[in-house]
Amino acid sequence: MIFKLQTSNLILQTSSADSLFHIPDNSVDTIVTDPPYYSTIQYAELSDFFYVWMKRTLGDIFPDLFWSELTDKDREAVANPSRFRNMGASPEELAKQDYEAKMQLVFSEYYRVLRDDGVMTVQFNHKESGAWDVLTKSLIDAGFEITASWSVSTENPQNLHQAKKNSVSSTVLLVCRKRDPLAEQAWWDDLRPEVANLVEQRAPEFEENEITGIDLYLSAFGPALNVFSRAYPILDSSGEPVRPEVAFAEARKAIANYRFRKLVQTDTAGFDPLTQWYLLAWDAFKAREFPFDEARQLALAIGGFNVNDLAKEYKLLDSASGTCKLLTPKQRHKKRAFNTCADNFSNLYLVDALHAIIAIYQEEQNPQLVRNFLQKTGLNNNDMLMKTLEIAFKVIPKSAEEHKTLTSLWLSMDEIKAKVVYEQMRFEV
Ligand SMILES: C[S@@+](CC[C@H](N)C(=O)[O-])C[C@H]1O[C@@H](n2cnc3c(N)ncnc32)[C@H](O)[C@@H]1O
């Protein structure tokens, strides 16, 4: 719904946001918009339930609002793959193109009606960065620059639904202005360091405002867009235009570095990339299950191993229909991801050592077996493994079986207690 405000009285007008025919060019001071978050909610389909009843009761009073049989799905700006079945191409891809085209029409209309010195805020969030890429590309292509961004914590973290699933609990407000029409093109390679610096600079401020986990990664897209939307177009070294997702990848890398440095607290050198990925995945998603694409993006941010090998070779996760699940040490052991016999244990990845001691302890609840394994493999003197345990305590949720086993181990093995700082859970009475 589009509102038109006049000084002495308030006029409410409705129209599809892609056609503000009743509003002249350059006439609006401020636009505040909260567009659909890609595919999250199918508003029109849900509205039909109410629409048919409202039409019966209000149809005679507001005939202009209720002339159609059902709500207008064709102009609705959502990504809805079910509308593109059997069309010869991937329904998801067609839905994405449709959303991008519609949002670009909407933002072009906003650009037309906004005064040259006007300001617009766009509220958005989605846990998948692909949705961000599509929305912000439309915004930038329409001529806007993102001059500031604010992340607001919007969901109660105690909410059970939120705690069990990896869901997004913040919203980002993008402050946009018309980009200088004389802005020139820029090279992505020149902007890349600026994106990383700005993201790392803003990260502590986001955390102070209780923006953590995946929300921290998503909030970093705001500062990345500040830099990215200033010039137009942005080109890569072969002269091809670059999409916002490239800036988001850089922002994600900056946050991954920042978080890992913060978790380790000392030098991060020596941690293998697989272990970094595992610890950062728990830190970001705070759940065993999350979208596979986010797992992939995080792996790309860390680098150093092939993303497809996370499931196939390292057996750290199982993936199916777009989501993936971190495997437990027991499941990984069963799939022979590592060997719990000290003589055959391959000491390449700290995450395997972590999982091996958890799996050994879970088998018989006997700390002596863990002690033997640590001594025979020489891992008892490996400070990096002790640091990995310390980080695992911080990032793996207390409800996960890995955390519970680590707590029992810590309580029953003085040699671990001596080296691993663990703030035990406070029991509320
Ligand atoms: C994220 S919701 C906004 C909710 C709103 N801020 C509120 O608190 O009620 C997005 C809204 O955009 C509407 N919408 C979708 N396509 C539209 C279009 N072409 N023109 C105007 N509104 C549209 C949806 O129906 C939905 O109500």
C-alpha cells in the first residue's frame, strides 16, 4: 500500500508499488518501504482467505478495492517458484528473475517520485544471501546508493522456535539516496579492501547491539553495500559488471576472520581450514541444520578446501534438498571419517581429533580410554587441540550432545581442566 501525506490532512491511497501513477516526479521527501523478503511469505495466497470475506462485507463500500475475484498475484513482488512450474526452465530461477524484475520496476518508480535530495529506507532481511543479492541489485540498478545501514534485533532469542532453528532474528534498515548521476564506474579490485575494512570496523558495534551469529554476517552486508553502491557500474578485472553478491562474499570473509580471531583470542595461525569452518559454522548458525548454500559461502570465505568435500571426503555434513546437517562425532566415526585407534589416527585436522575423543568417551564413558588415545597420538601436548576444545565449548550449543560430552570429559579429566578454560553453566534456581 502506498500512502500519500498532505500537510493539513492525511490521504491514504492504494496502488501497486510498481505504478505510482498518482504521484508526480520528484515530489516525495521520504519513502519508507518494507518490501517482501524474497520468498519468505506468500502474502497474496494467504490474503485470499481474508479477501473473500472482506469482499462480502466491504465490497459495496470500497468497490475499487474489491473488484477482482481474488488478490492480484501477477503484480505481487515475491519469489514464488510454484507459479513457474512446467515452463521449461528451473522454477526457482524463473521466480528469482521475476522478483528481481518486479523489484526493479518498484525501485524505479520510487526513484522517479523521490526528490533529488530525498531519502528512502528499505527494510529487509533474509537468511540466504542470494535473496539479498537480488534485492540490492534491483535497488542499485534503479539508481540508488546505500548511504548507511542499521541492524535492529527484532526477535526474542529466548523464543524456542528461534533457538532450535538457525533463523534470522534481526532486520536491516538500508538508508538510500539517489546516487550522484555523474558517479563513474569503479574497479572491484580497488574497492575490495575498503569493504573488508569497513565491515571489520562496524562488527563490534553490531555485536554491542546484540547482533550475533548469522545476523552478524547479514548485518555486514550493509557496510559492504555502502562501498559497493557509491560507483556504478562496478567492474571486475575483465571488464564484466560485478553483482552485489561479490561484495557480500568479501563481507562474509571479513566477519569470519573477525569472529575467528575473537574466538581464539591469540594467534589464529596453525588452525586448519576445515576446523575453522566447523567452529565458525556452529558460531554462525547456532544449530546443526542450515541452508547448504550458506555452508558453501562460509567455506569459500575461509578457503583452503573444496566445498563439495565437506560431505564426500571429510564427512562433516549431510546435505539434501538445499539444507545440510552437521554430523555428530558418532555418525562421522561410523562413516570412517576418522579412526579412533591411535596407531591409525591421521592427525591432519583438529576437528577429527576433537570428534575422536568425543566418540571414544561416548562409547564407554571411560576417561582412561581418552587419556590413552591422547597419549599415544601425542595429542595430550597439542595446545591447538586444547584451544579447539575451548572454542568448541563457546560455539556449540549447550543442548547439543557434543557439548554435553565435552562437559563430562572436562569434569573428569584434570589434564584437560588444567589447559582448557570453560565457563560452566550457571544453574538458575
Ligand atoms: C514485508 S511485508 C510489509 C509488512 C508491513 N511493514 C506491515 O507491518 O504490515 C511486504 C508487503 O508488500 C506487499 N506487496 C507485495 N507486492 C506488492 C506490490 N506490487 N505493491 C505493493 N505492495 C506489495 C505484500 O502484500 C506485503 O504486505
